[in-house]
Amino acid sequence: MPGSPLYLLDSSVIAKWFVQEDDSDKALEIRDLFIQKKHRVSTISLLRYELGNVLRKHPAKRIESVREDFESLSEMAIPTLDIDDPKVLTRVFEMARSLEITFYDASYLTATEESKAVLVTADKRLFGRLKGRKDAILLRDWKTPFRRGRVSSKVENS
């Protein structure tokens, strides 16, 4: 795994681990590769709150299953970045304004830049605002970088 890219997952990807939606299979593949230590992933601390909101809105979710979801997420021990430096928060604000995206989405994008990661999002609207950026992947377009035990050159060169 040394030298492999770091993928920063936003809430739209991680929510698909707990709620069956389009592209949940791809999100679960990323999760499984992380658990198998074949991928490096991270997120930001805001994820827990956004995930909680997604789960709250889902009609099939009950308290016990949500508790299990959060316990599962906790057990995975995904490295979590905190964005609390005033200079970084100012960059988040500037990015939100310039790209006309939410402060929340700009937080993921700024964390991506700070950690030199590749953002993975299922949010088509957000991805549309990021045209031309090489540090973002739309989950729908995800292709595992592992082919027969080797990392594909597409990921190695990104």
C-alpha cells in the first residue's frame, strides 16, 4: 500500500455502505478494499453528521440499525481529518464561494487538497462543479485500480 493513492470519501459515498442506492456496489468495493488494506482512504469529521442526516431521512432505518451502522463505521477506524485551522476554514469559504458549492462540500474538497488525496463523490452536482480537476472521481465512474494483483497505470499516474 505504500505509494498508493489516498482516496478521501465524502458522505455521499460512505452513506451507500448503509443504504442501498445506485452505485452502492462500487462504494462497498472501496470499503472492502480499505478493510483488506489494499486502499488508503480517509474522510473528514463532518462525515458522521452528514451520515446521520442521511440515515435519519431513510424510512427503513430504525434506532437499532443506525446504532449498528455507526458502530460498524467506528470499527473500521477510517482516518478522519479535522478542518479547524482558521486559515484552512477561510480557504474552505473561498472555495465554496468560487465554485458555488456548500461549505460542507468545500470542506471535503479542501481536505482533499490538504492531504493530497483524490476525492471520491457520488454527488453528480458537486462533481459537475469540479470540471477539469484531476483530484476527483465520480463514484459512478469508479474502476478498481487493482488488476490481477497489480495497480493499474491509470491510478499510478494520477
